[in-house]
Amino acid sequence: MEFIYKYARVVPFLPLSASVPIGLGSFFFPGATKSVRRTWALISIFLLSVAMFLSFNLFLQQITGGPIYQYFWSWVINNKFSLELGYLIDPLTSIMLVLVTTVGTMVMIYSDNYMSHDKTYVRFFAYLNFFNASMLGLVISPNLLQIYFFWELVGMCSYLLIGFWFTRPSAANACQKAFITNRAGDFGLLLGILGFYWVTGSFEFQYLSEKFNEWTAVGGVGLFFVTSCAFLLFLGPVAKSAQFPLHVWLPDAMEGPTPISALIHAATMVAAGIFLVARLFPLFKALPLIMYLISWIGGITALLGATMALAQKDLKRGLAYSTMSQLGYMMLALGIDSYRIALFHLITHAYSKALLFLGSGSVIHSMEPIVGYCPSKSQNMALMGGLRKYMPITGITFLLGTLSLSGIPPFACFWSKDQILSDSKLYSPIFGGITWFTAGLTAFYMFRMYLLTFEGDFRVNLVNSYNNHITLYSTSMWGEEESGISNRTIADSMSNQIIGSNNSFSKEAFQISNKMEGLYKKNRGLVVTYPFFHKGSFAYPKESGKTMLFPLVVLGIFTLFVGLIGVPFFRSGMSYDILSQWFTSSMTPFDKKHPENWSEFFIDAIPSVGIAFLGILIACILHRPIYFLSKDVYHKTNPNMKIIMDQSINIIYNWSFYRAYIDIYYDIILIKGIQGLAETSHSFDQWAIDGIPNGLGFLGLFVGEGMRCLGGGRISSYIFFSLFCILISTLIYYYFIFIFVMK
């Protein structure tokens, strides 16, 4: 056991030992490095697999009652300051190590096939290894300063991977947005760290909590100051875990490769904020105001993310908003003092969401040869449908992840989400209402995504002829561009018929696209008749390769069984589970009544399962495949009902499409406001700060030039000027005398 703990330090160095040679080789020997790129991928997978094996050993040691282990070595020492580096192995660290290494290994195996066509394949693996090393270093850090160092490295890797395809303007803008938003949170985190160091004189977690409690007990430090420092600390997790109001970067981060979305923006990096709050939980717990703030931020984020996911047409963006919502659940659980349940949901959600993102990547990978290498097409669910027939393994595994995230037993997320719903309801009726309503929305939008993507007919090639014309009609209620399919979508569908299988756009295809764009604007895209040319040859998606399917199957197994670590078992009328025995009693939630047997447990779970089934039922009722029918069918619809449905659709669709209008407000208040302030400051600097000295200078120059002209040395000029001034003065004098006499 001592051997395992002693060499735990090598875990983050294993992926780093792959990243450095790949990066240096790509820089100094690019040709040779690219020629053996698959070898580097195998080396990366092997080294991270070794790290995963060590992480599982550490996990088993902790779960079987092993001691908490800390190791430090001095870096900077003087009379008043000592900075030590090292690593900490405890239950929280061990479970995060397993999470990062297992998901990271699956993503690396998956990426070998997914990125095989990319010219920058080697650079991708260099970044991926460096991210894994940074994340593992963050997890095992024993103090705040070391965490901050790896925190910034993780942010840097996120910036590089979001903008991996930096030649695409949308990707370049997305990585800049993520960088700037996270800098706002990280600056607050840095100030909070420095503030608590000033109070306690230490960066170590255990000493920091103990010293803080001592100081607050004797009143040695002001409550306002420590609350401010805790708030600043919390800003870091708010930005990193995409909590309101610093969540705006996460949907745009989907511009990166899909494996990165699965690893960074679903399972690991966005969980770093939850991890830090959990690590500093004893500190936050001593400040009720901060706990109250954490719970409200989590509740708002959960509900906001769910509402913005309702009408998304982009598959990855829908999953991104779902991630935001589930992270809000975790933050809410921490805020209401349900530490164990928050970590439980972190684990179950990570595997389920990684499965969903990799499943979406499999879909995108198969759609790209059909619709072209364009994210707006290959990720658009309006162009999909019926994929389960062509991609059965991807469809089944995606359904497993959907059922898990919806909270259907016995899948992983059911066990954690059910406990969050129960605890939030007991803690506060308001939080209970938020979490239960969000749970119903989650089931709805997840099954909406599944049904649009995998059920029905494949809509790209769904074209029938009727009197040499086709008419589009949809009974899906969610959004114009999904119910009617946008002009560009139909153009792509028609183009595929004309193009055939060579995927090269012809002149006729663009002419059709332009003509249909005008018809779409005229008819609002709901029922539009387009000229039918000829069918051509259709293309259909096919199942992904084995190296992409293997991670899906493994993560599907995790999604089925990882929830067992939190499943209660009953003994002597008491409820137990692995997590509750694993974590210390100081981390137990507020007092509540636990079920005493399985029947009572399932009775308590009926409401949470019921709200999930209600969301699924509504999704199935409202969703319809996209049909090609005649205009008469639509015109026979009740006009009043049509108006009501259209208004409801527009409200929901606009709320989701415009991201709850938050980005618009940010653009007005922050971007344009700062630009206006900068322009005002520039004008003030130009006309006041610089203008006054420059004006005085010009005035002196003007007076000097005037005096020079007047003082020419000619007596006649002086006499003329004097007489002229006397004349003017006399006239003014007599003018005022005249005015006075007249009055």
C-alpha cells in the first residue's frame, strides 16, 4: 500500500511524458513525427491506461479503508514564507483520478479513428495528453497555489482545443470567448486565494480550514472580509463549471472536435469547479451566506440550462446546455449541504454525458460525407432521423445515455438525481420546485434529441414527388427551422439528389438553393412547394468503426452499473451505501428521514420517475416525423389553434435560439458599454487632458504672433491704432449715454 501511495506522483507525469515528445517532434521533425503518428497514438493510449490502472489501485485502497496520504517537498523557503509542492490522496482525489483516466482513455481510443482524416492528428494528441496531465495534476494538488497553477494550465488546454480548427472563424471566436470568460472567474479565484493566505498564512487545505475556524471563533478577522474572499474563490468554479452568469462560453465551446467536448466539456474540466467547491467544502460550510449563494446559483443554472436546451437544433449544443443544467444540479446539492450526493451525481453524469457526446460524434462522423464537412449541417438534427436503422450500436448506446440522464431506473443518473430531488425538496420548497421542474424538462429535451436523431425517416433524402412538385409539412412543434426545415436544409437535401454520390456541388444545386431561399422568406418556411427535378442517387450514413464503437460500449456499461456505488442497502432498519461509508461523517447532509427498506425506497422514487416519464411522454406526443404532404392538409388546421401554437412555438424557440437573450444583454451592457466608455475616455483625453495644454499653447502662439505684428516699430501705425481704439471707446460710451437718457 505504501508503494502505491509513494508512486502516485507518476500518474500526471505519464500523459505528460507522451505530450512533450509529440510536441517537440512536431516542431523539430514534423515529417518524421507525422509518419509514425499512429505509433504516438498507441503510446499515448498505453501511458494513460497505466495511469488508469494506478488510479484504480488508489481507489481500491481508499474504498477499503486506506489512510489519507500526503507527501510534500519544499520549493521556496525563507524566514516568513514556505511554499511546498506535493500530492494528496484521499477519497475525493482517488475517485476523480479514476474518472479522468477512464474517460480520458476512452476518448483517446475514440479519437484515433475520429481524427484519422485530420492533417493535424499529431497536434491533437499532443494537446490531449497535455490536458490529461494538467487535469490529473489539479486533482492531486494538496494546496490552493498548486491547484491554481494547474487550473490555469487546464484553461490553456481548453483554449487550444476549442480553437483547434482555428482557421474556422467560429472556432477562433469561441476559444477567445471561453478564454476571456474564464479569466474573469480566475481573477476572482486568485484574489480569493491571496485573501485567505493573508488570513491564515497557509495554502494547504487542512491547515487553512483549521486556522480559518480558529480565527472566526475568536473574532480575529471580519466576517465581511472572509465572506468576500470566499465569494471571490467561488467565482473560479462559477466560470469553470459554466454556472450562471459566466456560462456563456460553454455552448460556443462545441466548435472544438467532438472528443474534446466529451472529455473537457462534459466529464472532466467543467467538473473542476465542482471539485474545487467540494475540496473547500469545510471552508464554505462555515459561511451560511456563501452556501446560500451557491445553492441559488446552482438552482438558476439548472433551470436556465434546461430551458435553453428545449429547442436547440444543433445536437452538440443541446448536449452542452444539458451539461450546464446538470452541473447546476451538482452545485445546488453542494449549496444545500448534500456533499455526498453532489459527488455521486458528478460521477454518474460524467460517464453518461461522455457516452452521449461520443455518440453524437459518431453521428456527426457518419453525416459529414453526406451533407459536407460543415458543422451547421452535420450537427443539425433537422437533417437526421432514422439513424438507428443505419447505426444500431450508436443508437442503442445513445438511448442508454438518454435514459440515464432522464432519470429512468436502473441507469446511473437515476440514483443520484433522485436523491438530489429528495434533498432539495426537504431543504426548501422553492429548490424542490426548481429541481423537479428541471427533471421533467431534462427528460423532454433528451428524448426530443433522441427521437429527432434516431427515429423516423432519414430526412436528408426524404423526397417524394407529387405532380412534379414537393410540399413540405411538419407536425413537430419546436421551431420554424425544425418544423419546416430551413431553406438551407431543403437546399442541401435537393442538392444531394442532383449531386449524387460525388459530394461536389453543381451549378444547378446553388440555383435551387437561391430560389428556395426566397420562397422560404416569403412563406416563413412552414409549408413551401419547391420544383422537383430528379431523384439522383441517395447516400445514407453507416455505422462507425470498431475503435469508435468500443468506447461507446464501455461507457454504456459504466452508465448501466456505475450507479451501484450509491445504491442503498438496508441493515437493521438503516440505510447504507458505499459512498456514505466512504466519506467522513462531517460531510453528511442535513438531517432527513432515510428509507428503511426497498419497498419504501421505491415508493419514495415514484414521483421522480413519474416526472421523467411525463417529460418523455410529452416529447413522444409532440414529436412527429417530417412528412411531405399537400398544402391542403395544413390549411385544414384550426386557424385559432394554429395561431396559439405558432405564438407558443415562437416564444420557446426564440428563448432557446437567442440563449435566453443573455448574450444580447452582455453585448449591449458589456461589449457596447465598454466600447462607449472607451470612446468617451478617449474623447475626454483628447479634448480635455490633451486639449487644455494644447489650447494654452496655441493661445500663447496666437497672442505672440499678434503682438509681433502689432509691434512693427512704425510710429504712424501706433498712432493709427491708438486713435482707432479711442474712437471705438468714444462711440460705445456715447451709445450707453444715449440709451440712459432715452429711458
